[in-house]
Amino acid sequence: MQQIETYQRLFQQYLSSHPFKSEPVSLYEPINYIMELGGKRLRPVLALLGYTMFEEGPEKALPVAYAVELFHNFTLVHDDIMDQAPLRRGKPTVHERYGANTGILSGDVMLIHVYDYLLQACEPAHTHALISAFNRIAVEVCQGQQYDMEFESRQEVAIEEYIRMIELKTAALLGGSLQLGAIVAGAPPVDIERLAFFGRQIGIAFQLHDDLLDVFGDPGKFGKKVGGDIVQNKKTFLVLKALELADEATRQRLRSLLVDSKLPETDKISAVTALFEQLDIARHTEIAKSTFRQQAYDSLEAVQAPNAKKQVLMQLAELLMEREV
Amino acid sequence: MQQIETYQRLFQQYLSSHPFKSEPVSLYEPINYIMELGGKRLRPVLALLGYTMFEEGPEKALPVAYAVELFHNFTLVHDDIMDQAPLRRGKPTVHERYGANTGILSGDVMLIHVYDYLLQACEPAHTHALISAFNRIAVEVCQGQQYDMEFESRQEVAIEEYIRMIELKTAALLGGSLQLGAIVAGAPPVDIERLAFFGRQIGIAFQLHDDLLDVFGDPGKFGKKVGGDIVQNKKTFLVLKALELADEATRQRLRSLLVDSKLPETDKISAVTALFEQLDIARHTEIAKSTFRQQAYDSLEAVQAPNAKKQVLMQLAELLMEREV
């Protein structure tokens, strides 16, 4: 815990001392705005941890940590435009505050500056390897977002497709942050792969946990509104699993409940939740979650690095999934 | 001429044999669509010419040529969304055909893949220099687009600000294409700078020429609608120069003509054109154009390279400005 908080603080200091100052102000102000909105700084902390797994002192990994956080925030700016989201961390989204056109263009500039930080992150001799790895991750995140949008309008989505989508959209960058930190440290390729796989599987488990929280979370502790996914008719793991396990009559009932736009929100939430309980969906989701978590830990176990450092990563993983269900 | 056409064909073949084939199709189809819409392939030809100025055979410069064309098309996709443009080269724009969300996301993926082509474009030892140069250019293009959007809603724009805007938005990538080709060839830094400056100044002259064509172009030969900038109340060089040279009464008359939304289009065009003629704006624009062209040629002259190769670049520059005024 202590090390994680230390890294969060260290990164926040670095971030605050590196505001964008270029002209035109109208292009760069939105970037500083979103970057200062806060958050857990999970990805940069992962990048720092990926580095210190193999090298002493996290300072040298601050540019690569900044690169992954900047990239993550770029995806938030553009995704919020696509989702027409008015709020982000309780504040107006970039496009809401500065207009969609500036949102698109400031996002584009963020993505270009990500590569500036990647160039700073290592010796020129390693630039090729670092950017090559980053590009694969970045493309995956975009593919995940496209699948997510596609699934909204699709009737049938297989559970495997859903897992692949969250792997691309969310988990690739979590594993990727560890991976890029380890590349900057010059870690052996096989350990880099193992660490990336650990992060990816934890990312999937974390998203399943989030799906679960949306329905069964403690309203006092869960940050978002409980039942939000149900109201929005999102095809989460819970819904897809329920459709898979239900008999024909129940499946029909669930489908019609999900698309029922006349039903009051609270009734819709409680009816769908009752169906989930009847089908024991929480237990099934926990099983899937545990499988991914176990795969993650097995992969981490095999990494050639001090045990104490692996412990910190496991702590972080548990922290991500500790919120009350 | 012959060499330019040979390079256009060579690039087109390379382009056609490198379609994006990744999944999801919905993300990559729009990229292949815009890349195959055609155009003069000016930027990739410049990249090939920048390379062959210092090295034999253009083939090795095809990846960097592809990178600049892909980046240019990325800017078109996002700019068309911002401008709500329905058509591009006479065909539906990407967002018109595939939706704005896909337009944003396909554009993002294009930008990431630009860096893949930059990685392919040279030995790993030179990646750092190449991407560093590209990033400066790419950021400038975005800054130019932001200034362009800002100027639309601004009352006063100085001629120097306008020149700077077109330098960033248009000329930086024209000079940049030559520059990146020369970097891949391993040219001496001083020659790379001279070549980049040549392309930049030609780019500014070319944009001034385009401003002129919009008003005084031969309708049969000019691709776009004559007077389009006047109808849209664009602050072109002609308008800014007219505002600068006019006496107070004429300035007021021009300002009110430009914002008059009740006046029929043809009346607005002929009234503004008459004012331009009265103030001899075409000649003033030609003078500015010649100044930038001369600066370009002086810079090219100083490059250490065979004269025959400089001749081809000058041919290309003249070609860009040969359309009838």
C-alpha cells in the first residue's frame, strides 16, 4: 500500500510540474484540464512498478508513466464525445466544456505528444522497440472501443467476444503499462511478456468485478449509480451469462425486460437483479473472475524478480477488486 | 514532369498493395475508403523526392511516403467532421458514410499506424530522429487547424497571423514531407533544413495562389466553385489585404458585405470581387506569392545536391501554381 501511494504522489508531482504551455491556448487548456481531473493514476503507477521490478528507483520511468496516462486521457476525451457523456469524475467532460471540435483536436494533439514522452522515455537505441510495443497496445484499445460500440446495436454477443472486447478496451493498456515500464528497464523479453499477461488477466478480472459491482455493489461504497448498466441495457458479462444459462422462457423475459423503455428505472433494475439472483449469476461471475485472477498470478509467479516486488503488484490487484460486492 | 508522374504511379501501386486488413472491419474499411479516394499524392511524391535528392532509387522511401499520406488523410477525416463537410473529392466524407463516431475512431487508428510506417521507414538507429521531426510537424498541423477554427469567430486577424496559420496548417506538412524523406536518406542536417524551408515557403505561396484562384480562377479549370470563400465569409489573404489597404468607408462596406446573409450569393461574390479589383488585391497577392516563392528557390539553391534533382522540385512547385488565374 505504502509504495503504491508513494508512486501515486510521485507521479502526481511530475504531472503537475509538466503542464502543456504551447499555443494556441484554446488547444492546450483542455489537455491540462483533463489531465488534472484526477483519478487513481493506476496506469502510470503500473508503469513505474513495471520498471522498478527490474531497475532501482522509479524516477527514470516517469516519462513512460506520463505517456500511458496521457494516452489513457486521450481515449477518455474521444470516447466521451462518442458516448455523448456530459460528466467525467463529476466535472464537465472536455467536449461539454470546450466544444466537440476542440475535443477532437485536443485529443489528436494528446496522442501526438504521447510519442514525445515515449521518445524521452528511453535511450534512442530502444525507441524502436518501445514505440513498436506501444503501437500494438494503442491499436488494441481503439479496436476494443469499436467492438464496444458495435455490440450496442448487435442482437447476439458471445461471452468470448465480450471477454475479448474488454481485454482490448481495458485490459490491454493495464498490462501494457507494466510492459512498457519493463521495456524501459531493459527487462528480459520473456519476463516482459509474463508481466504484460499478468496485467491483462487482472484487467479482465477487474472489469468483471466492475460489472458485478454495478448490480450488487454497496450503493454507499460504489462510486457510480447501482444498476446503471441495466438501465442503459448494456451487454455486460452478467447479462450475457444470464442469457446463456436461462431456459427459453426466462431468456425471453430477460430480453424483453432489458429493452422495455416504459418500465420505471427502479422496477427494471429490481426485476433484472431478481433474474440474476435466480440464475446465480453473481457466483458464475466470481468463478470467471477467479479464473482470470489465477492465470494472472501464475504468470507473475514465473517472472524472474524479487518476491517483495511481486507482492506489491498482487496488493494492487487485490485493491482493485476489494470494493464491496 | 515524367519523374513526378512515375513517382505518383509508384506510390499508388504501393498504396494499393498495402490495404488495412485488420479487424474489426468497421474500423478499417473507412481507412481504406479515404486512402483510395485519390488525389495528387503530392505529399508522398515530395517524400520520395526528398529521399532521392540524396540517395538513389525511391523504393526505400515508400514507407515514409505512406506515413505522410496516411497522416494527411487522418487530418482530412477529422477536419471534415469538424467542418461538417459532406463531400471530399466528390464522394461522401468518412463521417457522412460511416458516422461521426467511426470517423473519430478510424482517424485515431490512422494516426497510430502512421507511427508504424515511420518505424518501418528507417534503421532503428534513426527512429528517434525521424519520429522527433515528424512530431513537430504533426503538432504544427493541429495548431494550424485550431487557429483556422479560432479565426472564424474572431473579428480581427492580422495578415501575419493568417500567414502563420496557413504555414502551420498546410505548408508545414509539405515542407515536412521533403524533410522526412531527406532524413530517411541520411542527408546532412543543414540540407534537410534548407529543403524543409523550401517546401514550407512553396506551401505558403501555393495557399495564397489558392486564395486567388477562389476569386479570380477560370470556372472551367478551377476544381471548386469560384467565390466559395467569399460566400463562406472566410478570412483569406485577399480579404485581410483588402481590409488593410481600404479607406475607412470602403473597409466598412467590405465588412458589411461579408456578413450580409440576405444578399444573394452571386451578388455578394460580384460586389466583393469588384472591391478587390478596385483595391488591386490580385496584384498585391501575386507580390506576396512571389516573395515566398523566391525565398523557397533561394533555399533550394543552397542545398548540396545535383541541379537536375532541384529542377524536378521547381517543376513540381510551378505545376502547383500553374492553374489559370
